[in-house]
Amino acid sequence: MVVAGVSHPIFARLYERFSAQLDRAGIAEHRRALTVGLSGRVIEVGAGNGRMFSHYPPEVTEVVAVEPEPRLRAAAVTAARSAPVPVTVVDGLAEALPGADGEFDAGVLALVLCTVPDQAAALGELRRVLRPGAQVRFLEHVAAPPATGLRRVQRLVDATVWPLLLGGCHTGRDTAAAITAAGFVVEDLRRFRFPETGPVGPAAPHIRGRARNPGPR
């Protein structure tokens, strides 16, 4: 959950602790579901501190994990050492991914599209580096339904303190629509609230799903 190319040392330190709490509260199960059936070479965009790494199945031959925030990238390097599959952690931007056209067999987006400065550019780059027919697996928090109280709260916090305090994160992005607009074909989409119980925060609405790269435009 980091703005590409911008260092957030305080937020990164907090996120390392917060991400572990999220996983214990149930996000780990969603991470695990995200990777089922993946194989070949995978690019993970916005790897953070490497919380996804332990969930990749043995059919994955390599994960190239892109993370621009220095502290989180260092944590990801440490996490990669104990990963069940080979993981290469690299510095890079979502809008300028390190990879040749059609190089990867799958892409993974886990709680990152809320923070990238330009969703369309990031998704366009992901489509570029994926081979035709490759899958994208995504897990993101997203905008609440229009004309709801929660959507109004999201607009308020996004325009004020939320991005400043949380490393550029925005709560009100229609990420499913952005994935479709980038040319991916969404094949599976699940909407859910996280956490399932307790107060509803601005980042409660989530999606998890699968999309396919149909090939060049």
C-alpha cells in the first residue's frame, strides 16, 4: 500500500505491523485463495513487505516482486529468503514495470491499486508484460456503492487525511471498472466486507477476483 516512487518510512514501519494484524484477521485466507492454480513466472506488483510470498504454490517457477518503498522492499527481501518458491525482489514503479512484453505467465495485485498514482497506467503496464491469455489475480479495497453514506465518507477522507496518513492510499477507487477499462476480461469477481464484523471503516468494501489478458489491443 505504497505510492510508487515515494518513500514513506513512518507509514512503512506501521504497515509492517498492521499487515500482520490484517493477515491474522482473515486477509491471509484471501491471499491464499488468490494464488491457487498459478504457475510459471509471476509478477507481483506492489509486494510491500512480502506477505504474499508464503502462499505461492510449487507450480510457480519464479515470482518477480516489484516494490518501490525502500523499507518495505528490504522487508520483502527478508521474506523472500523463506518463501516456498524463488522470489526476486526488485525496485520499480507500477507505471514502468521491469519486464519485456509478454514476459510473465500471471500477475498478482494485492492491496496496491489503492495507492498507485495512475491506475490506468499501472494496469496498462501489467497488460504489456503479461503474455496473451495470462491471468491477473487481484485483491483490493474499493469504493462503496454510489449514493451511500459510506461512499460519502470515502470521498471526505480521500480529500483530506487518509492519503496523507496512509502512504497515498485512496478508499474510493472503482478498481473493478479500472481493470475492465484496461482491457482485461474479468472472469471471476467476489465482493465482500473486511472485516466481516465490527464497525464499518472507509476501507471495508473489498473485491477479490481473476481476470485474463486477451492479448494486444
